[in-house]
Amino acid sequence: MNQRQSALSSRERLHAAMHGLEMDRPPVSLWRHFPEEDQTADGLAGATLRWQDQFEFDFIKFMPPGDYPTIDWGAESRYEGSPGGTRTTTAVPFNSAEDWKRLTSVDVETGFNRTMLDAVRVTRQRLDPDVPLLQTIFAPLTIAMKLSNGQAIQHLHTHPDLMAEALVTIANVTRAMLKRSMEHGADGVFFATQCADESIMPEQEYRQLALPFDLQVLAALPPDAFLMVHLHGAKPFLGLSDALPPGMLNWHDRRFGPPLQEIQSQTGRCVAGGINEQSIVTDDAEIVSAGVVEAIEQNASRSVVVSPGCVIPINTPEETVAAAVDAVKTWARA
């Protein structure tokens, strides 16, 4: 198509971006945590809907607390005022490699996982049906690291058979959480790994020891669902895209690089970014808006989603968020 399409719906726009089709403009969304409110289904749903009503994003990246997969396995946490809105883990159930022998499966239809499923259901019921909702699902090794105060990779080296068994259990529960999230109203998932980074482990080791469990979880995603993969860290393994299901890639493009255009050219995938999730707190709205336009135009507006490279701080000025969204929508009319 030589000319831009007439206005698409938000759902059509995200689908077009993910599949490299012509768009009237790129989709845009920003996300933040909602500390304390995210501990109940109604609280998280209410905060999510207020955020969406205020800024009218093209999709919602759902924001359960980052430790939500660990609570039903015995982890404890509290909010201590983190600018990012994240909770501090105060107790973990697996402090030694031998502790993993105690890991058993949990039913995602009970406990805190159920609370998060209810939050998805309530949000979907009240949300404009045209706005896609992406549930946050963490990679199994990432969950294991959260459950062990960051020791799971060390345990994987010293007790590989024991940890492999534990990761099977975690992957099965995570896969069930993905499936139930879709059944409760999610339109796709934001799949986050915090271990696919050069500072954490070598890429070949990740491919061998962690990626198979990621793929086991993602295999439960329906073929028509939305998928955004978030590769967390300063030096993420973006080359993993060759093994991942079709979907969008998100990383700290503005904070650490590489730029969106480079990875889009290398992989042919839709890329999501353009907003520095750290400096957005202090950058002038004009600077953020200019970065948004640059992100769009460096990809010729194709196969790009405007988003932060990670969660934005809870004290991000609302006028800056509004300016970023407006820059995308104004660009469409330029």
C-alpha cells in the first residue's frame, strides 16, 4: 500500500505493527507499577483502568507486582518506597541448592496467582474491547532467580539435575498461568526474561539451560495472540529472536542500545521502544517527544511500537507521558 491507511482501531494497529503491515501510525503505550494497589484484584484493575482512561494507550501492558509468581511458593515482600514501584523481597524459600527439593507445583487458580487472574478478568470486563491487554509473564529461570535471591544460576551450575527438575515445575506452572490469563481475558503476553544478558550468563548457556523452558511456556500462546518479548539488561541477547515465536521485541534501546532500526533490520521483527525509561523522569517533554518521533521515522513508521525500554518510574510527570502519546498521534496527522 503506497499511502497510509485510514485510521485503524487500536487492536488493528497493534496487529499491523507486529506483523509488519501498513499502519496509519505506530501503536503507543507506557507502563508503570501501582504499589500497594497491585495487591488486590480490584485495586490493580482500578489503577490500570485509571491509567488507561487518562492517556488512551493503544494497548495495556498489564502490571502485576514483579514478584507475583513467587508468592504462592513462599516468598514474602513489601513496598519500601522504590521509585520504580517495585517491592522488596524480604524472604525467599530457596536459599540453598538443596532447598529446591522442596519445590512442588502450585495451582494458579488459588492464592496470589488467582488474585492476578481476577485482576485480568476485572480489567478486561471494564476495558474498551478494542484495547488489547497483555499479561506479564516471567521466564522460568527469572522466576527461579526471584525465588532464591539471585542464586538459581549458581545452583544450576552446582546441582544441574536438581535445578532442571525445579525449572520443569516452574515452567509448567508458568505455562498454566499464561493459559489461564488468556482464558480470563488477556489478548496476549509480555514475556520478560531478566537473565538473557551478557552480565548474567553466556548466551550459549542461556540457549542451552534456559531457553527450552521459555519456549515451553510460550508454546501455550494461541497463534492469533499478541506477544512482546522483553529482554532485560544492558547487553541483552537480541539474537535469541531466531528461536522465539513471532512477536515484538522490547529492550532498553534508548538507555543502553542498540537502536531500534538496527535490530529491526537484522531480525525483521517489530521492535518496541523509543523512550528512555530512566531519564523520562527529568527530561523535558519536548525531548521525550522528539525521541518518539525519531523512533518512528528511523523505522519509516513500519514494524515499530512506541514504548519505554522498561517500566517507567511512578513519579514520571503526567504531562511528559501525555506529551509522548500526543507526539505519536500528532505524527500521524503530519
